[in-house]
Amino acid sequence: MSMDPAAALDALGDRTRREIFERLVARPSRIGFLAEHVAVSRPAVSHHVKVLKAAGLVRDDRGLLLASPDLLPALRTYFDRLWFCLLYTSPSPRD
């Protein structure tokens, strides 16, 4: 499992993985339940979950998939840094 925010961003760059992650944030689920509610095949859901696990965004507790909060602070720091740079170091549109 990675604890690299870049790996998490890469994993969430895919629309299906974002949907799966968002569903798991809202409600821990099993692969079968996700496969019934996502517009891809069960093997594809399994693949996407594997990528999310490798990125450190999802963990498995005896078959129950849960969103892992461990990387969210690092992701927030990344986006806060970008936001700060844009607000305070970028030239204004009038320049």
C-alpha cells in the first residue's frame, strides 16, 4: 500500500475509481454490491479496487471494503498549497 499522495491522485484520476471511492466513503461495501451499482463488470470493479488499495485509499476488512482516511490529510495539504500559491503568488488577471 502506498502512502504517496501522487499515487492517490493518479488512482482518483479515473472516473470509475472516483465513483467507487466516493461510494465507499459514503458506505463500506463488498465487491458484489459495488459491481451491482457501478457501470462496469465485476472483474473491472475488482481491478479498480485493487488500484485504490495499492494507492492507500481503500482497505479490506474481511471482505468489507472501506475508504481509508489516511491519505486525505496529505491530499488536502497538496491542494491547500496549490490554492495558496494561486491566491498569493500568481499575478492578477489585470497584469
